[in-house]
Amino acid sequence: MKQELRNPFGRVYLTIEVDAKNKWVYVNWMGYLTEDNIKTGAIAYANALAKSGHHCVLNDTRLIIGGWDHSLDWVLNDWGPRAARAGLKNFAMITTPETFGGSTASKFYSNIKAFTVEVFDDKGKAEDWLRQYSLTSSLNKV
């Protein structure tokens, strides 16, 4: 089931989908993101991750407009440890490198310590990287 989060103007800024086949949570951010949007969205998908029992997130930021530097400190110091406690171990971020959002993603990648992050500009490569953790970890539980 796809969950949609909307801004005060009724526009979707985040979709969250639990992918049972790949054993990850897929999140797709879009539009201009306010600090409130980021906090609400990040908490929502950390909750979806915890509920699913998965340990991987495929985070797609290619459709965002602008950067999210305004929330980076919160993401690194508050949300990161919270997401790790919710079970997050591997995080694949898809971004567009030449954008402000890509610049913030690079800072996120360089500074996050709570879980493993890789940044990609190609969704297929991000999925391939994440599958080695999402599907392998489920096989180890059997």
C-alpha cells in the first residue's frame, strides 16, 4: 500500500511504499521540502520501516526542488539514530548530483554514522546495491 504525505496546499511531497518482494521501504520525495515536510516524512518512513521489519530504505530525491540544508543537522543528529533504532541498516539515496538537493545529499553521506549509506544517480544501480543487503539479510533469518 502506498502512503502519500501532502503539504498544506494539498500537493504530495512524499510517497512511502513497503516493497515486500525486495524487503525494503521505497520513499520518493518531490517538490520543495520545508523543514516540517522533512521531519514529518522521515519519521513516517522510519515508522513504516519498523512496522515492516525490513532493514533497508531506497530513498529517491531526484524530484525535489532546492536543497534541504535547513534540516540536515536534525536528520544527522536526531532522525539518524532514531531510524537506526527502528532497524535501518542500509540506505540507498538516489539523487541528481548537479542540484542543491544533490549537494545536501553529499553532506548527508559524508556525515551520517548511524547506518550505511550509498549515494547513486541511477535507480537501477541503487536497487542492485540495496538488494545485496535486503535479500541476503532475509535469507540469514531462515
